[in-house]
Amino acid sequence: MPYFDLTLPLDHEWMPDEVFPNSTRFFLGPKDHHEKGIVVGSESGTCITLPAEFAEFRKTMRLDEVPAEKLFLRPTTIVEIPKKSREEVTEEDIRRSLNEANPNPGEAILLRTGWGDAGVETQPGDGYVLKSPHFSLKAAELLASEMKGKDSDLLLTDLAVIGWPNKHLIPEWCSIRPRPGPWPSPEARVYLHLYTPEKAKEDFAIEIVFAAAGIMTVKRLIRCGAITGKRVRIIVAPLHIVRGVSSTCRVTAVLD
């Protein structure tokens, strides 16, 4: 029974999501005893995000309430949409690929674009995140509607980002040179203090589409190209955090 580890490793020297101020700097600790602990953001590396991350869905299921069967050996259909740097996943892409894949009711969806196999994910710098393909709003709305209609509540993808936060985060924070570190840097604290809920809704409108449909999302998968066939079973192993809304996680695909 072949196993495929699809997880982006955690590296204390540099995590790609640290280009954004709302990320958390990953580092080892305490001093002189690094093996005793770490500090890591909830969305560092490969991570799962629940709808409860957003204020309007805060009363929905949290990490410690997710039934094991939703994440352990979950039947999953692979949906193929090849994309290159900064390309959008379009509404037509979703319509065509879903018709080809024909997912069964209740199955999770693994959207494979090839971005997690492009080699950028292993290189230092911000290219893996800032050059990532991403969903258009229309594509997200169509996929969320189709998944909800088939009682599918888990979307996995090799995209580094789900949507493109180009309303505020990209033009404001990413244009700073030299770019400050993420939280808890003083610059990030000040920026996030001024980053209103209205700004966040504009930047994360696509993520909110999936949250509104009750869909959990897993992003930053790597090596998905090694999977043969169109259906697998997926193991998603997040931290079991009481009232948690997102978590770094390990993801494994299992071929029957």
C-alpha cells in the first residue's frame, strides 16, 4: 500500500508564509535546548483552516471537535488543473475539471495544479507564496457550490495561497523595503492594529466563500505529482487544539 507524504517541512531558518505580517515567526526554543520546544504559527507550512477562523462563522466546529473520520483515510478525488506562476484558477477550469474527475458524494477534493512540484517550494525567498497560482472569485464560488451540493467539506490543494490578498496586504505590506518580519515584530504589530475587519474581508473574500459553504481547506501540499490514479485516501493530522481554528499539519496520501 503506497504512502505519499505531501507535507511542506517546517524550517526554522525561513518559512515562506512569513512574507505576511499576520504570520508568526517560526523558531526553536528555549535557548541552548532547542529540542525542548518550538514557536510556530497556526498556518505555518502545510496547514488546515476551518470556517471558524472567520468571525461570522466562529460558532462552527473547532479543531478539537472535528470527527476523526473527516480527516483520517478520507476518500478523495484528485482534480487536475495545471497552472503556472501567478495564474488564476478560473470558473471554466473548475467546470471542466470537475466534469472530468466526477467526484463521488462525500469525497474530499484534492486540487492539483503542479505548483507544489515546481521546485519553488524548496527555495529561500518569497517566490513560493507571492508567485503562487490562486483562485478567482468566480472559480471559488462555483467549486464551493459544487462541493456543498455533494456534501463535500474538505478541499486540499498544492496552492501556496487560496486567494490573492491584493487589496491591502500585497500593495501595503509587501511593498515595504526592506520588508519587516512577521508577528511579533513591532512593525507587524502596528500594521495589524490598523488592519481592520473590513480590510481582511476584502483580502480574504475567496477564503470566506469556502468558509460560508462549510468547507475546511488545506493548502501548501507538495509532491502531489507523485500520486498515480484519480482517487486516494487522505490523512490530515493537525494539532488537536482546544477551540483551534487552524493548524499546521501533516498530510499523507494512501493508495488503495
